[in-house]
Amino acid sequence: MKITKMLTLASLVLLTALSGCELAGLELQKKYDYDEKEGVISNELNKTVYEFLKSRPDEFSILLEGIEYAGLQDKYNEPNSTYMALTNTAFTSATAADLSYFYTHQLPNPTYDSLNPATGGPTLMAFSLTQFPKEQVRELLLYHIVKGTWTWSNLPAQPTWYDSYASADTAKVNLYLMKNDRSPTIGFNDFAGHYKLAIRARSTNLKANNGSYVHALDSWLNYPTRDVLRIK
């Protein structure tokens, strides 16, 4: 009788453990309190997207500068939207492997002289979004805001196109749910011809106080071509 009771108890413990493992997988995310000093981010930001970005200038100072330069402050409080918040790394990395925005969008060197090596090369890396035309910055940032709320709970497993707020007819962003071991993550612009494939968010599923979502990226996203979208 004692052996039977012990076996029954062991079975209950095992079933409980298995249930906990399932809940700790794709279905639920452990929540943490947001601590601005420690930089620990919970699912619930309890602030607007713009307020969140301003609370982390260590990560988003270049993006914030671009938002102000393009006059898009109000756009970062849109309901029913999904924001790809570009970190400073997405702009400033100076290696060919990372292909940051400043690395791939270099500016003409005003002092370049092909006969004088001391003037450097024909192009220079930018250090600020304010060095680019305002409309270019505006469209770049609007492209990284997608219409609708897209996160772990409703993204498909297959790459799917969604409309952004940018004006071009090719200004669509490719989103899908990836599996990273047992944790969910989101993939961005995984299509042939994109300058970098298998882009994953640094942080995902951050919920603003109006219900919109934020995914922080260390890589910028480039438009697809008309051929990729099969637009005539």
C-alpha cells in the first residue's frame, strides 16, 4: 500500500513538473518589473512609446534625435501600431559585418582630393541622422512603424508582409514568429535580396500604455523591391 501511494505521489509530481515546463515555454512569458536604473524591461511599459525611448537614451539617443529632427514625436504614440525601435547599434556599427545604417549610407567627403591622401576617402561615415535630408529620415523612421499590433500572440510562422506608415508602395515589412530554442522571437525582413537575413529583435513584445507594441532592433530594415512584392 505504501509503495502504491509513493508511486501515485511521484506521478503527480512528474505531471506537475511537465505542466510547468510547458507553461514556461512558448505559451507564457515571465514578467519583470520595469526598472529604469537597472534597464530591466517588462512586457508592460506603462508609458507611451516615445516616453519609453526617452527613458533609455543610452540605447536610443540617435533614434530620438531623428524623431525630433523629422518632427515625428506625436507619431510615437499611435494606437494599433507596432514599432521597430532602432538601437544606437543599428546606426553606428562601423564594420562590414554589421552593415549599420551609417556604414551603408556614407556621405560625400567635402574635403576629398584624389591627389591628396591626407584628405581621406571620397565618403565619410555619418554620426547623426541630422546630416541626412529630413524627408529621408522621416521615411526611414515611418518604415519602422507597422500598422496593426503584431507580437508573439498573433504572428504567423511564415514570413508575412505588413503595411508600414512610410509612403512608398514598397514600404512593407516582413514579420514572422521564430523559435529560438524554447523561447519565442520575431524575425524581420527575411527575404531574398535584403542586406542582412535572419534579423531578430534584441527585445520583443514590449507593450505601451495604449496597446501598441515595441520590438527593439540592433539592425535597420531595408525596403523590399517591387519584384519581391510582385508589384507591377
